[in-house]
Amino acid sequence: MRCPFLHETQVKSCRASSCRKMIVQAAGQSSEGRCSSSAYVECPAAKPLLEGTAAMEQCPFLHDSLVQFCGASSLTKYIPYSEEVLSHCGTDSHRYCELYLTLAQPERHAAMSTTGIEACDNPPLEREVLVEGVRVRTDLHYSPNHMWADVSEDNTVHVGIDAFLAQLLGKVDQISYVTPRGTHRPAVVLTVNGTDLPMIFPRKMSISAVNSSLRTHPSRLFVDPYTTGWLFEGTDLEEEDARLKGSAESSLLVTGNEAVAWMRDEVRRASELVHELSHAGDAQGTVLMADGGNPQPGLGQHLTREELLHLFNELLSPLAGWRKP
């Protein structure tokens, strides 16, 4: 499905002019003018180039073309229809464009941009379910290590981390892409308090682009991990290897109601793990009592390196397989 803000129009331009300017041909507008008549021979731009050419009904340097432009952008830029610069606007990838999100869901997007997805008071969308304070998109496919894949009807694939992981980490210091292009398992390293956490999606895909804006603004990963926080874009997500089904290396992905049930169990497991860590005591031997409840947003910011790695190994390690409750 193409973006509703993608528009097309007819433009005219002069190939004889030193400065190329596209003039929009409005609907119902007459095309009469010097360029479209025999009077073009008197044009100072075309006249030096017409020597030895036969007379024509209109200027041979008059060029008509079909262009596309984004109606959501404050700066109108015309792109020739044949070029692929705006190809994502003609596919389901437009759903990850910040301009599209700003206009399609203005109040929700503005709230998330200010407070972050976990603090946003807007109710979940129809395709979202709130599980113990964690948003679960039921139309996405989730991997064991809390990454998601969105596979569109046109075979476009986007991959990112889910809201549970974003809430658990709170923030990251740096995002490093290990597999920026090519056919790979999408891999990225999230640096949290100086500790590198490698996140690897368990299935290969043909990676065409990464969300490079996250390199300079990693906080956008937490504004909404399901839209502006996407990590990889590509096509051709591979099917699960039947030989690995049921094994620790299984790349099984869950979606819909199954994903909701899985997330509920993951929140429970995380809570038990945090209680276990808090009961272990600190270097001075102080033991904190577990008072129940679920992990609070930003938990990763309060853990030692060892505790963070232990949490990662239990909940987020690549190809960990699905643990039975």
C-alpha cells in the first residue's frame, strides 16, 4: 500500500536553460505559451541551439515529465517518477516515516515524542494489547530474545526491539550495527552503561537499510520501538528451518494471542529474576527484601555489569530458544 501523502503531478521544464526549473501543470491550466508554439524560435535560451534544425510546432527542448512529491513535507521536492528515491513511499514502508506518523496520528505521536511510549497516556491502538504495562503489537512476529519483525504484503520487512526490552533497558549509550547490508541475521550491539549487549534476530533477511538516525539519537529507540525505533529494513525473511523446530536453536516466531501469552510469561520471568538479584545482596552483604511487583522501567540503569549480563543471558541472549513456563 502506498503512502496517502504521496502525490503525483505533471511538470514542464526547459532543457536548454542553464537553470532547470520545474513548472507544475495545474489541472485545467492551458499549455499555451511560447514554448508550446512556433514562437519558441525567438527564445534567447533556445535560439543559439537551433541553428540547422527544422522548424517544429513546439520547442524541442520543452520537456514534460511525471513527478512525485511528499504532501506531508514542508519543503516540496519533485522527484522524477522513474527514480527510486521515493520507492518507500509506494510501499508499506511509509508506515515507518516520521512525517507520515506525525500527520496520521498527530496527538499520539506528539505525546510519545514528549514522554516516551511507556509513559504515554494514550490508549493502545486496536492492534495493541497492554500486558502488565507493556505494549504488545499483535500484528508483529516476536523472537525469543525480544525482537520483532513486521512482514508486509509486499514482502517488505522491518525489524526492531520490542517495548518490553526498551522498558527494561531505559536508555542506551550507543547503537552499533553489525550487519548494515546484505543477507544476514540482523545484528546490532546496544551499549548500556558501558556494557555491550549483542542483539541478533534469529532469521536471515536481505537487509537494504538501517535506521541510521539512531546512531546520533539513540533515544528515539525508546520513543516508540515499534515505529520510529525500527532498526533494520529489507526483504525476504527466511522461513524457519524445520530441522531446528523444538530445539534450543529454534527460530520460531510468535504473533497474535500467542505473543500476548508469551509476553505475560516473560514479564513474570523478569520479575522473578529481579527478585532473585535483589535477594542476592550487595558487596557489603546487605540483602534487600523482595516486595513483589514487576520490574520498573529503566531497570537496566540500576544494575551492575554482572547483574546486567546475567539478565541478558536469561532473557535476551541470541538464539536462546523458547523456555517452557
